[in-house]
Amino acid sequence: MQNKKISVTLASIILTVLPVTTLAACPIALANVTSANAAEWFRCIIERILNFIVWPVFIGVSIIMFIWAGILFVSAQGDPGKIGEARKAFIWAVIGISIGLLGYVAVGALRGILGL
């Protein structure tokens, strides 16, 4: 029974994400890729994967983490141990968002420095 639940969950996730991966297709057709524009084609694919898959998942997980921390705070009912656990969840959510945004800014800064 447990394996069936896992299989159904994985199949649902794959079928949900599969149409999104087609959005990663670059305007430069794979048949038309030459050595001159191969780097541009690869960069385009990576950017589209980041924009259509990675960032939406990052934002969704961030929102879920803040909601989870809020639920932990509400359900703590004054218990210091549970409040500490909720506080840790909130802090880790903030740290995760900070690292994600720092990575995004670092990529932009490197593009600016390298003139890409």
C-alpha cells in the first residue's frame, strides 16, 4: 500500500512538471545548432529551466516553509519547546530565501562583470 502511494505521488509530480519542461525549449532549434551558437543555445536552455522550473519551485517551497512556521507558532500554545522549534523553522526559511536571492544576485553580478 505504501509503495502504491509513493508511485502515485511520483507519477503525479512527473505529469505535473512534464509540460513545464517543454517551456525550456530554446528558440534555436537543436537541428540548427552550430558550434558558433551552441553556447547561446545552452545558455538559453539553462535560463529557461531556471525561470520556469527552479524559481517557481523555490518560491513555492519558501511560502510553504513560512506557512509551516506559522502553524507551528499557532499550535505551540505557549510551550517554550514548541515555540523554539517554530522559531528555528522561521529562521531556516529566512536563511533559505537569503541564500536563494544571494545566488540570483551573484549570477546577475557575474553577468555584468563579464559583459554577458
